[in-house]
Amino acid sequence: TQEPEEPASPTESELPENASYDPDSNTVYIFPTTETPEETITPDSLEIDAGATSLDVLQYEVFEDRAVITDFTGTDTDIIVTSHIGSYPVTEIGHYAFEAAWDVTSITLPDSVTTISEQAFADCESLSSVNIPENVTFIGRGAFSNCISLAELTIPASVTDTQEEMLTGCAVQDLYILNPQLGYNSWGLEDAETKCTIHALPGSKILAWAEENGFPTEEIS
């Protein structure tokens, strides 16, 4: 009988960039790939909106096409986030940016913001007023967790993606969900001592969830 032929060894050009070939064992090893981190840049100007909270207490990073708020180090109680730093639009409130800013009572975000990242406002125990701009599409895990003074929140129609624990430990009593296709994603509402009222458009996914789980609801127009 004819012996089966050994498979041909792969050439270097045939291998993906994250692979290597061991000829002794005739084995191809695949290594995990990681994205190259973006490089931060120094903006030519630190101009911000008139009346916005100073960059002396708001830390930030600037990338090729946008700026990200990364930390708050001040004692201000009313925060107004600038829409731009020089020519760079502020598009993101970064991971843990305002975490445990206990004395902050209000935060005003600009329309330029599209992303509210993981635990961006977690443990802001005095926060009673915050807007989510109509260009925001993503709200990360635990973004408003333990905001025990936040009684009302509106999630605009632009939001299409949310993560778990968004409202865990939050005191929201009136939650407005303006995207009828936005479904519940373990936000933490089911663990609240008092069930909040869900306000949404007729036929919204969130209304169906609320009714199934015994939450008071109100249809809005």
C-alpha cells in the first residue's frame, strides 16, 4: 500500500501575522492579537467653551480626532463639560472619570459626547441632575451605579447599546427610555427597593419588560 503523503509545510508568506511554524513538530502556533493603543497628542490650543468647568480640574486625553474626559480632581459641585478642547471635540466621558465625586450635584454634558464609558459616574452620591446628550449611542457598565440622589434620568433615542449594572444601586424613580428598540440589559433595576416608573413610547421593548416584571409604566408620545 502507498504511504499517505505528509502535508506540505506552510511557507512564511502563507502564515498570518500572529502565527509561527515549528518544523520539528509540524505545528502552527497562533498567538493572540492585541490592538495597537492609540497615541495621545498635545493639542495646539486649550480653548474650551465659555462657562465650562476648567481643565485645571478636568483631566483629559486628546487623540487624532477627539478628546476624552478621564478624571475629575476638583471640588466644584456643578460641572459643565466643554464640547471641545481646542479643535478637538469631546466625544467621550472615560472609564471611572467622575467615580466617587461625592460632592458633585449636577453635570451638564455637551452634544458632542457619543460615549459614556464604564462607571463614568459611579458612586456620585450627591448627583441629582445629569443629561445624556442626544448623540450618545453607548452607555457602559455601571455608568450610574450607586447614584443615590439621582431620581430621574432620560435615555435618549440615540442610545442603542447599554451594558449591565448601568443603574445598580441608583435611586431613579422615573426612567425615560426614548428608543423603542432598546431592551433591558440587566441594568440593576430589579434589585431596587422601590420599582421605578418606566416612561416609553407605545410598543417599546422596555415597556414589555417592565409590565412582565411588575414595574409601573407610562406611555409617552
